[in-house]
Amino acid sequence: MDLPAEPAPAGPSPVKPLRDPRALLQRTRREWGGRADLWVFGYASLLWRPEFEYDEHRPAFVHGWHRALRMASRINRGTPERPGLVFAMLPGGSCHGGVFRVRRDAAQAVLELLWQREMPTGVYDPRWLPCRTPHGVVSALAFTLSRKSPQHTGHLPESQLVDILRHSRGRYGTTLEYLVATAQCLAERGVRDREIERLMALTRKHGLA
């Protein structure tokens, strides 16, 4: 099974955008409204490498979406010749992660940074999700993925998944390193994720970790 291409990095790129990223950013800004601080939900690398300034972090729980290693990566964690994988938020189930609060006066700049990192080709569906935290529910921006997206890989056979974990490497490192970092981050926060536990067991079974 061939994997689809991933979003291009920020800057000039031959990859044609799936949708207009700037239009999606303008829509997100309108939905936010600029009248309060901005909340951002993290579920994988945003948890352990947010790359933006924030004023508060809380553990958070989202119902109706789950974390899955089913998004193709041809740049960050793989190459066009040997694609990797990254996590995405897919419909169904639930997800433990974290929310970051960004001051209203800093939010516009943070949104720009997030779009450069997550949305250069408009691959994600930015959504405002109700996130349960120890101090109440907040509406946070989350980057979700449709199962209809060309980036969605669906279920991969174990042999192909192991091959990706063993060999795929991109500009930010390997798919395996990305998986391990996410697993460690969640474990440090006391979060149990059965799918990540299954994937980590798979890496140990095949001598990868």
C-alpha cells in the first residue's frame, strides 16, 4: 500500500495545497473572535515540542476524537521514497492530551506560527473542541484529520508498520523517535493510551526499542 504525501514545509514548495491555508486561518480567527485568550489542544508533538509561548498549561480530555498513528509523513518523519507516519486526531473515541492558554495580545502571532507548522497545505481540519480540564471546560483549537483526507493511511498491516518504524526518517528524525517521544510524554503525565501501548509493545517485539 502506497502512502499519500504529507503537508509541505513552510515556504516555497512544489506541493499543491489541498485547501487554501490562509482562508482556513481567516476562518479560524473569525471563529475565535479575539475577545478572549486563545486555547490550543495538543495530543502528540505539540505536547512535547509546542514551539510557541504560552501562559498556562492544563491536562485536558476530549470526547469524540482519538489519537491515531495514521497520517502519512514524507517530509517531517519520512521521505517520498520511504514515507513515515505521524499522529492525527480522527473521529470517534476519546483523547487525553493538554491545552495551552495563549494571551489574547499574543494569539495572532501564535496562530501564524501554528499555521506555518501544521497547515502549510491545509491538510488538517481546524476545529474548536470542548476540552475538559481540572478547572472547567475550555474551547480549544485542535488540528483534526478527516478519514477522507489523502493523508489518512487507514489501518496498516504489521509488517508495513514495522518497516516504517525501522527505516523511515525525515527532517525532524524518525517515525520511531516520534512515537517514543509521544509515549514518554504521555507516560510522564500519567496518561494511558492503549494504542500507543500496543505500538510500543510492537517496537519491543521486533527489537526496535
